[in-house]
Amino acid sequence: MLLDEIKSVLSFAAFNPEADDASVSWSKRFEGRKTLLLNVGRNQTSWRGLNKKGRFEDGGVMEGEFADIAPQRADEWRQMADGGWCVVSVNNRFIMSLENNMMRGENCVNLLRTNPRAVLGPKFDRGKRYAICHHPESSGSMLLACEESMVKVTEDVLKTIGIRPGRVCCGLFALTEYAVHQLYVAQRGSVQPNMILISACEGSIAVLVQQEGQWKELRCRSGLGPDAVETSLQIISPLIQKVPQGSPIYFISDGQDAKFRSELFVHLERIGASDLTQEDLLWKIIGSH
């Protein structure tokens, strides 16, 4: 053991972040190592690999229940991940809500993982796992609540095939948080006081309304499915009416539901929506942040 510790120090490995330290970005935790990226939907799972240089490798997609898919792909997935480490995006049985005056600070995100009751107070539900994204300039926050049982089943399935989840996140929430960062941080000073942000991932959508510089409303529906364009428009249309005509509308999306996303954006494009989507965006977000 002592020899291993000496080698670790001499190779600087001892100073690297722990593999399961969720406070550190995925790219820093696994720099120079292969890792597996999984995107788990309600009836479909897709995957990609990140090689030692941080570049995407070929992946795949398979329909069916995750518990049935994982054993069939186990050998392939283990070969794509040094030490069996992976990051998982789950896309079912979650809700995003808008909250005000939530706890903030550098330790807030870590505390939400280890002691969510301390952050959420009476809003805490022991049957949920949480993530949070704060408005950079006001007291509003987006809160993600995902069913603990669903996450636990996903983690247990992976462990039975020798895969270790180093991070579990929600694809829709990750895309929305990324868009907020791009709009408020990368474009600081040019963000309009009134705007709409629409996110879509694997048949789920979220619509965030900003009025007079404040987040005023957030609607989220998970697991709508790839044929739910009309249902999505029924959710989106009333919210668009709440901002002044001509206010910017942003759309961001990714996942395997290309038909759903393209058909939805046809309608949004008619009212001047801007598309923030990039190729492999979801993989880039969960594989680096």
C-alpha cells in the first residue's frame, strides 16, 4: 500500500480529483482516460465513448428497457471506459420548477447532493434527487427533482455489469442550464429583459419565461414522447403570449428524437425563434462539465 501511495505522489496521480467527486467537471476528473457516456430514455438508450484525448468515439442506440439493454451491451461498454466509469443522462420521471430565495453560495450545489434538506427545507422530499441552477442576476432558481427510485435502479443495473456511474444528471436540465449560461454569462450585457427559452430532449420539454429581467414562470413535461408536438405547442403557446411581441425566443435541443425536435422547431421558427442547438451538444455537455 505504501509503495502504491509513493508511486501515486511521484506520478502526480495523488493530486488528481477523485473519480466520484461530482464537484469537479467530468473532463478534469478523467483527463487522459477513456469514459463512457450514456443517455437513458423511457424506451431507448444511446451511448458514446470519450477517448483518452477527450474526443468522441463511435457509439450506438438501442430500443427497449434499460435493464434489458445493459447486459447485452456490457462487454462493449466496459471496453469504452477505463475503470468502468461513466456519466449517465436520465430522461424520465422528473420535474423542473421555479423557486425563489433558495440558498446560494459555492457549497450549495455539493450540499444539495449530500444534504438536500439543508438547502431545500420544507420543499425537500426524501424520494427525490435534486439539482439547481440559479438566475445570475436575481433571486430565481430552477430546481430539478428526479425520482430517487428510478435513478437507483439505473445505478444498480450498471453496477451489476461492472460499470460505475460517476455522475447521474438529467439531459433536459443540462441543456437548459447550458443555455442559461450562454445567454447570461457568454452574452452578459446583451440579454433582453423579456425572453422565452424552450428546451427539448428525448420527448421532454421545458419552457422558461423571463419578464423584466426576472424568471416568472417555468413549465416542464417529461416523457411526452416523439409524437407529442401538438401537446408541446399547447404548453408553449400560452407562455409566449406573456412576453411583449418581438421578445427573443430561444430553442435548444438534443437527443435521439430528431423527428420530434425538427417538427417542433418548424413551428417555433415561424415566430422568430433562434436555435442554440449544436451537433453532439448533449454529449459535449455531459462529457465535459
